Amino acid sequence: MSGWDAPLLRELGENTRRLQALATQNPPKPSHTRIFTISNQKGGVGKTTTTVNLAAALASKGLKVLVIDLDPQGNASTALGVPHQEGVKGIYEVLTEGTPIAKVIQPSTESPNLGCIPATIDLAGAEIEIVTQIDRDKWHNLLKTALDEYLATIDVKPDYVIIDCPPSLGLLTINAFVAAREVLIPIQCEYYALEGLSQLLRNIDLIQKNLNPQLVLSTILLTMFDSRTKLASQVVADVREHFPSQTLTAVIPRNVRISEAPSFGRTVINHDPSSSGAISYMEAAVEIAFRGAQNGR
């Protein structure tokens, strides 16, 4: 056996054990729809990757999930196999024209339990249209109003609504914060990982006090963990020290399968279910579900 075979075999054995453990876990359905916004003003932290993979993981466990792609880049729509070219109706029409959510949901190719409201390039100009054409007192409430109406008029409600935000604090992100009940922050295990986090927490506090008192920071997920570096382990320790109750036990590693999956129009959950990246996102999704049940969410 060559020197590099031993750690590879250990990883394969560990992944097999983790997959077996996941197969026995059935995450509970929440008592009401849990609405998450996935947010971090710092770009490149795995925000969209986390959105689509958590959604696909929950759906693979039989839970009904709706993803709202609120990022004009539309990367979440791409990863979920949902068309979002110009002319496709999506979240832009919901926010600027009052189109009902039920009319723009598209099924994802990832799971029959997973739907997506796509983002098209039109969404890039949505904030200007909202400011110039809609009454100021409604600016922050457009998504919440549409989502509340949708949830009130359907018989089979989604177990989870997951909103993917752009990496900035504009009107789109504010709408996501007002519509959501929970915030999930992905934090990459790298230098400057906590940069901008204090500002994000202040913004969440402002939203809580002025626009959405139900909003809570319920979950922090550590991403892009490289076990070969001391720095990554130090970031994990620092985050757990500052946010002990919010930080998930599951940690997402740096993994090539996670990175390449979107180019195939898929999530890593279906692209390579036995990869360490897919297993880690499955573990995170299951942990979110069980933590929610324990905390009455």
C-alpha cells in the first residue's frame, strides 16, 4: 500500500460510516413553514452553494422545499436546473408587478419535493423600479406580502422556504430579512472570515427592532474548511466560541465535487452523493431539522 492510499482509504471508510448513519435519520417535519434567508454581505463564502445544497438535502429526505432566488446572478436557479433566461417569469414579476408566487414556481430537476422561484437578469434593475414606482412604505414588505398570501392560499405548504440573497444590503436583501423568520449565515474557514460579520449582525438587529421582530439568527454554517491548515481550525474555534448555540456541528469541507456540480446544472447532493461535500451538506440539513424541532421552530 503506497503512502497516499492509507488516508484515502480512511476517508472512504469514514464516508461510508457517515452515509450509513444518515440513512437511519429521518428529520422531522416542522410544525409550520420555516423561512430562512441565507445571507452574508461578504462574497465568496458559499452562500448560494449552501442554499441549493441544503434545499436538495432536505428535499431528498422527503421534506417539501421552496427556494427563492433573490440574487440577480441567478446561480441558485442554474444549480437547481430551473430555466431563468430573459422572458421567464420569476421573482422579478412578483416584486415589481404583484404576480402571485404560485404562478412563477418551477419544479427543480433535483427532486420532486423541490421548487424554485427563479431570478432573471431583469432582477438587476428591480431596486430602481421599486424605488421609482412603488409607495415607499411598501418597499421593504413586497416579498413578505407575496409569500404570506401564497402560504395562506395553498393546502400543502412547504416545510422550508430558503431565500438566496445577493451579497449586499440593498432592498432585495431587506425584503428577504423581512419575509424570513430565521437567518443562516455561512462563514468560510479562512482569514478575514469574520470581516463584516459585526456589520451584518447590526443590520439584523436593526431589522428586528424596526421591521421584523420575529427574525432570529438561528444558524451559522462553517464552509470551505481545509483540515490541512491550522488557520481553518482556529476560525472554527473562534466562531464556536462567539456563537456556541447557533453554530452547527456539521462543517462543509473544501471539496472539488461541490465546486464542479453547478457546471452540470446540479447540486452536489445529486452530482456525487457519496462525496464528502454531499455528506456534509446532508448532515447539516438533518442537524438544522432536528435543532428546529428541539427549539420549537
